[in-house]
Amino acid sequence: MTVVGEAVDADDLLDQAGATSPDLVLLDWSLPGMAACDLLPALRRVCPDLLVVAPSARPEARRAALAAGANAFASKGNPPERLLAAIDGC
């Protein structure tokens, strides 16, 4: 894997995704600028084949993330291996 960017807010993420066409985005479910449930569809319009893993410090966000179209969810409270497993599962 190669990291191609790190966004500070929703607009930055959309701009960078459009410019770099990443294969995978780790979408922090509390990224500022736009509700993640609205950001995810906008992100998919920019990169239709994008894989999205939604990490969050709030495990209860899992249902909303998956309902909004995230390919996987990872709790930030879990060991890093769980995040890697979520990425591999996409």
C-alpha cells in the first residue's frame, strides 16, 4: 500500500480523491465538514469503484457506516490487526 494523501476535512478529501483516484479510503466517521453519511455517496460519485473502510472511536457508528455504503467498519478501540483484517476483507 502507498499512502497518497491525508485529508483535513470533507472538501479536502473529495478534492484529493478526485486528483489521485485512490483504491481505498479510510474514512474517519467523524471527519469535519460534512456528515459522513452524506460524504460517502459524494465520495463514490468522484470514485465509483472506491473501497471505503470507516474507522471510528464510536463502535455504535458501525450500523450507520455500513448502511451508508462503507465496505467495512473498524473500531479505533480494537487492535490494529482488526483494521488490517477489515482492509483485507474488502
